[in-house]
Amino acid sequence: MYVGSFASPSYGLWWDGKQLVYESFVSGYEERVQSVIVPSDAQWSRFWQTMDAINVWSWRERYEKSVPVAGTQIHDRTHWSLTIARGDRRVESSGDDAGPNDAGFNDGAPFTVFAEAVSRLTGGYAFG
């Protein structure tokens, strides 16, 4: 999982086979800070309940908001990506300034709820 852009803080989280690894970067992808996280069973349970509630399993492969500038698209926007698997379910999804059921990252939008769930899973680390 990743969210951020070159011009703003960025965050990443992945499973290394035993534990979660969290990374944060300041703008320009400088000053990387990495932490190892071992969520409790209760944190995992709440995370998976939230994934089911926002139906992350049905998210499209790609979400993008086009911003034309002289016939081109601007690509220095907030980018996010995720790959999640649990049991026989799996989803790979990503976006640029857009998410499911949402033209941006508004409060209550599925991607915002997802980012809040990731933050709770990590014990309060920023994600988004």
C-alpha cells in the first residue's frame, strides 16, 4: 500500500511475511523513516471488517482524474496503490487524485475510510 506524491509526505505499508513494515517520507521522498509493526488480533479484525464494509474487494484496477494542460495530463498528483489478499479474495487497485465512488479524497469516501483503517491498523501512524 502506498499513498503520496513528490510534493507532499508519502506513506507505504507492506507485509514482509512476518510483520508489517511502515515507511514515511517527507516531500521529495527524502528522510525515509521505517518502522516494524505487529498489529493485535483486534486491530486485524477491525481492519478486515472495514475492508468488507467499504467493499474493497470490488474496487476497480484504476481510478484517475484527468487534468488537461495544453493537451497533456499532469502526473504530479496524489497517487495511491494497494494490493490486498485475504483467503480467496484479492484486489489490486490504484489511483491519481481519485478513488472509488469519489472524485477526490473527501471525508467519508471509501478511500478515506481505507486510509483511516490503515492508520488504525498501524497504531495511529499517518497514512494519507
